[in-house]
Amino acid sequence: MKHVFYSESTVKTMSINELKVQILESVGGLDQTQSKKVLDYIRRVVRSRRDHEDYHNFKRRAMEEIQVAIDNNGDPQPA
């Protein structure tokens, strides 16, 4: 099986379709156990990225609410 690794700068310049083709070519030769491991890894990465984005969205909203409270002299809702 051929393993191909790309630098971050190379990946940034590749289109989404090119990346998909490269992934499909890479996983085409995997057996069922290897395929399951790859799929599990991808799921963890996607879940972790989503959790990371949720955290940052929550933090951003909290900071906005804190700023509104400060701007309104401690009153969380504008009068």
C-alpha cells in the first residue's frame, strides 16, 4: 500500500475535489479493519473540531454578554 503525505502548504493549495480523490486513492487498498480504524479516526477529528467550534462560539457569546453588562453599568439587559 502506498502512503502519501502532504505538507500543510500543499494541502492548502489543493482543491477540495483533489483532496477527496487523494483520500479515496489512499484508502482504496485498505482492508476492512484498516478502513474501520480510518473511519473512527475521521469521526474523532470531526467531533473534536465541532466541539472546539462550539466552545469558541460559547466563549464569544459570553464575552459579548459581559461587554453589554459592562457597557450598561452591570445591568445585563439594556433598559
